[in-house]
Amino acid sequence: MGKIIWLASYPKSGNTWLRVFLHNYILNAETPHSINALADLAPTECSRAFFQPYYPNAATLTEAETQKLRPKIHHHLTTLTENHIFLKTHNANLAYSNIPLCTPALTAGAVTVIRDPRDVAVSYAAYTGKSLDDTIAFMNQKAAANAPTHLQVFELLSTWSAHVASWTQSKTHFAVRYEDLIATPQATFAKIINFLGETPDPTRLNRAIAFSAFPTLAAEEQRHGYAAHAPTAAAAFFRAGQPNQWQTKLTKAQAQRIESDHGEVMEKFGYKKAALF
């Protein structure tokens, strides 16, 4: 069995929230853990800094060259601790250039957060500054990817449906819905701790939930900024965070397009097609 526990999600689905909770629960501090120190326990797999020692001019890495290095990077990361290591990723659990994006032999398991794709579209469009129509089209592209930046190498997202399916087919991978984290945080976060092999301590659990609550994160970002928030059209990374925003943000045609593109996977995870139209 490997040592990597992937913290996986399609972008704007709650990955950062999950990481903040785990930091606060595991470290069990009396004050909230800084959102600018999430690499302490759960670094980002695509961080360019991990690739730099193996390819000094990492800014010129092609996608194929990145893939050749990925298994080596993953192996190196497992040597940094004797315990399991959490790695954040937006990659789909697929292969690119015939090389897995998330090395199976080094994987112990995964926690993946799934969010209603209609709300993902609203949040992702606000974050990137792209139109809702362009974002909806992007979410249905098999080759959709996060392009490399000065901070990270590329990540392959694929379609929203393919992404979710890729992370929910293994018994060693645990899936939670973003909406359940909001509606029943104690019960849902407790299931994550159970999956990781521990019985959650109620006091510790409630403190970690409070320290990772959306208003707490938004207030910290306002005071200190969030270093991982690259300059985008969005003024803040922690923008709204509430479910069902799509009901007032999407047109009927836009909602129906998402439902047509992803209806089968949506239904599987309890996202009903709109009755309000």
C-alpha cells in the first residue's frame, strides 16, 4: 500500500475547505491554522517548486515532460515523512501520455469533494473571469486542463463528469458532497475522520469545524490575504460558499445545458434536475 492520501476535487468544489479542516483537526491548536500554511500537512501536488530540483527551468516544461516527472515527484514526496502524506490535487484520476496523473502504486486512498456542477460553474466563472457560457463549455471538454503558471505545472481536469467518476470508482476513495459539509458538518466531517482511521473526538471536531467555517476563512483572507489565490477576476478566493446560487445566477438554458452534459452523474450523487423551470 502507498502513502499518499489524495485530497481531490474539481476546482471550486471545496478542496481548500477540506484542507483547512484537516489541518485544524490534526494539529488541534487553540487558534485557527493559517490559510497561508496549508502546505504544512497538505501541499499541492502540482506545485512548480516540487519539479524545479529535477528540471531547473521548470517554466518551460511541456505537459508530456511534466507527466514523465510526476511519478518521480510523487515518490520523492512520500520520502518526506514516515507517515501518510496528504496531497491536494485538481487532477482527474486518469492517465495522460500513458502515465497516471496520480500514481496508483504510491496511493493509499483519497478523499474527494463533489459539488453541484451548476454551482461549480457559477463559482468557477466568477473566479476566472470567464463568461458562464464559456465555463459551462469548458466543464464538458475532455481535454480541459488548468494551464501551467509561475506557481504550478498543468493539471488535467477532463469533464466534470469524468473527473467525478474517476475519483469515485475505488473502495479506497471516500467521497463527500460539498452540500452535506454545509448542511450536516459534524456528521459529514466525522465520516472523513472515520475514513482516515480514527474515531473523532467531539470537542476537537467541533473546534476544527468552527476554525474552518466560511466566515472565519473569509475574514482571515481579508486581513492577511491568501497566497495561493493567484491574480484573477475574483477579488477574493472565499467568495460566497453557499449552495444553490445557480438558481438565481444561471439562465434556464444554461442550467439545462449543464444537466444535459452531466445529468447521469448528477443523479447518481443526488443533484436533481431543476423543477423550478
